[in-house]
Amino acid sequence: MPSARDSRTGDRDPRAWYTNDVTDPAPVLPPLGRSTTRSDLVAVSIKSAILSGRLQPDEVLVERRLAEQLGVSKTPVREALIALTSSGLLTPTRNRGIAVRRLRAEDVQRVYEMRMLVEPWAAAQVAGGGRFEAADARQALEDAARCLEADDHGGLSMANRRFHRCLYSTCSNDLVVHALDDLQDLTALGTVSLLWEQWPTWRDEAQEHHEILAAVQDGDADGTEEMVRNHIQRSITRLARLRAQAATAS
């Protein structure tokens, strides 16, 4: 095997590490595809029940009962509850149980402030890059309109979440997409349990969604970014007003 020392100076050749890495690379494991486990499916089912309002804030979730209802063992239920607690939808209780999280106005405002930092940018990237899933967005708005007429606030919140996901899900930054997914879950929870109880703004929001859709379809990145920012800011303003009223009353 050739020496790694420089023949002229006797010192170790600083290029040797590079040569060795190129000519004799270490084995690399191929990446595994993303799999859907039973705990993933359980988490999706529980999340859907929370965001649609079938599981209410402060409702305690019992592993055994959930396992019986879903027809699985307690292990995937336990794993799903841990994952949903990490995402912020569930919260530990005093007696070591787990309950659906009840969001305060302060919590929801922080969620919207986080969305403000990344969602307008992501939507502009999608609008300007021609990667918008227009058919899915139109379907989400059609479903939202039906829920609006049926006074189905849980269904409306879920349809709105799907629409917003179409705005950012094909942006090139996966970290932004994953972060916004979690923030949209918390938005859906806070909208039905807090915001819409104070301000029935769903019809105004529906009109804004149609205007945003038109801007994205036109490829208007700047217009899309501004509309999404204003759309989020209106909720932040309402929440700040609600917190100020509560502080004055206390």
C-alpha cells in the first residue's frame, strides 16, 4: 500500500484523506422510503377527530378506549398520542393522562405570528414557480362552501386547512412545509374553539380565499404574498384585541 507521506519532506501528505475517500469510499446505505405505520394511521384518525370537533378541548383521551374504538392494540395508540403531544395538539394532564389541548388567545396569536413569518413567502414561491395544485385548491373551496351553508364549522375549518396547504405544500423548502403543517393543525383547533366563537368571520375569509386563489392562478407572486400576509394579519389583530379586552376586564 503506498505511503501517505510526502516523498520530498517526509510529512504526511494532506491530500491523502481526499484520495482515500474518493478511491475507497465507505459503504453507503440507500435511503428508506417513507412508510405508513399503524401508529401513523392512528395519529391521523385522532387528529381528524380533534380538528373536526368530535374530540373537544380538555377531553381526556384513554389509550384502552381509543384502542377498542380503532380496533388496534394500545401500543400504536400510545405512540400516536406521544406524536400528537409533540406537535402541540394534545397536552399532559395533572394525573399523568393526555387531553386535547385548549388554546388560549395568546397561544393562537403566537401560531398566527409564526405563520406570518413563513406562509406568505411560501405561497409566493408556489405562485411564481408554477407548482400550484389548482384543482385541489378549488375542490377545497367548494367543500368549504358546502360546509358554510350547512353551518358545519368543523368541516369548514378542515376544508380551509386543505386550501391553505395547497398554497404552500409544493414550495421547494420542505422544512417550511413541515412547520406550516403543524401550525395549520393548531390554527384549525384555535379557529373553531376560540376565534369563530368571538368573530363569525367565515364568510369574509371565504371571499379572501377566492381572491388569493385568483392571484396564485395568475402567477402573481407579489400579489399572493401581500394577500396572504393581510389575511393572516387580520386574525392577529382580532386576537390582540381579544387579549386586550380580557386584560381590561381582569
